[in-house]
Amino acid sequence: MGAKHKHYDVIVAWAAGEEIEIYEHEKWRDWGKDYPPIYEDQEYRIKPKRIKKEGWVNVYDSESSRVVAWTSHVYLTVADAEQCAQPYRKACIRIEWEEEV
């Protein structure tokens, strides 16, 4: 039996229902739901999964009344943010973001 196709893992993932991306024009884009040909000189990848995350940030007044400052630390729970808050905290704000996994 010969060597595996260069894109073997991508082909198997696509057959299993994974979303695939192709690298064209200096960016990744969706490959499509239909079965287009796979060329060895193209780059493909399994589309990264994105998960939503959330955290809490303590917000404080700065010395200038025109500026609001916050800590650079994002707490995973509101309880952690509360525990680490300074007495002069003005608010605890929930933030959301997405990360690739």
C-alpha cells in the first residue's frame, strides 16, 4: 500500500462531517458543503472550533474624573472578582469573547 494522500486527515474529517477551510488569497475561507476536488498544491484544514467564554473585570475610577480604569485581570467567576476587589471599586463587569480550540 502506498503513502497516504497529503490531505488524508482533512478528507477523512470531511467525510465524518467536519467543516473544512481552504487557504486562498492569503486567508482561510469555508471550503463548501459540496464535494469539490482536493488539490495537493492547495492548503486545507479542519475548521477550528470556537467556544464562547466569559469572565468578570473589576472597574475603578482613576485619579482623573475623565478616565475609567480597570484591572488587567479577568476573573473566571464573579465570586473571584468580588473576593479580589478593592474597596474603591465602581463596578464588576461581565465580558464575553470567543476562542479557537
